[in-house]
Amino acid sequence: MPRSERSPLLLAGLLASAAVAHFAVPRQFDATVPRALPGSPRTWTYASGVVELALAAGVAVPRTRRVAALATTAFFVGVFPANVQMAVDWRHRPAPRKAAALARLPLQVPLVLWARGVAKGAQAAGPAAQG
């Protein structure tokens, strides 16, 4: 399977893995929920996990891939404030944790570009290939 054909499945796998982590170890995600959001951080953690599962399923299926990849692009942009919150909150933590929080910030750029590329690839494949 060529790399471009694997890319959507790898993205779907990443989203599904992240979703499972939201349910398996929610406390670490609760800490990244911006305090300005209403309600419980755990609710946002679980909601984010559900969204990631739905996006993973959509990206994995050729018929829904383009729309799901565009939604994934928007999702990756939308969760950026949580990464900023984490970097701010962890600025006084030990160096390895602080470095991990800061590393998440620029990591969002390739994720956004990857999802956008999957959407463009699905569009280029056309309806016949998405069967």
C-alpha cells in the first residue's frame, strides 16, 4: 500500500489512540482543559474522546474521509488552547514535563497540515475511488 493510501489510516489510528487515552487516563487530560470553559473538566475530556473516536471512524471510511478530515483539521486547531493552557500551567513543573508541554505547541502545526492533506487527498481521489 503506497504511503498516501496509508496516511488516512494512520491518522485514524492516531485519533483512535488519543480517544482511548482520554477514557483510560482522563486525569492527565482534565488538567489541560482551559478553566474558562463551563462545566467539569472531566466532561470536556470525555467529550473530546468521543469526538476523536467519531473523527477516527470518519477518516477511516473512504466515503466520509474528506468531511471527517476537514473536521479533524478544525478539531486540531480547536484544541490548541488546551495545549497553551497546559504549557502555562506546567511552566513551574520539572524540566521534562515543562518540555513536553511546550513541545505540544508546535506539534499542532504538522497535525493540522496532515489532516488537511488527507482531506485534499480524499477530494483528489474523487467519488469513484471513495466507493
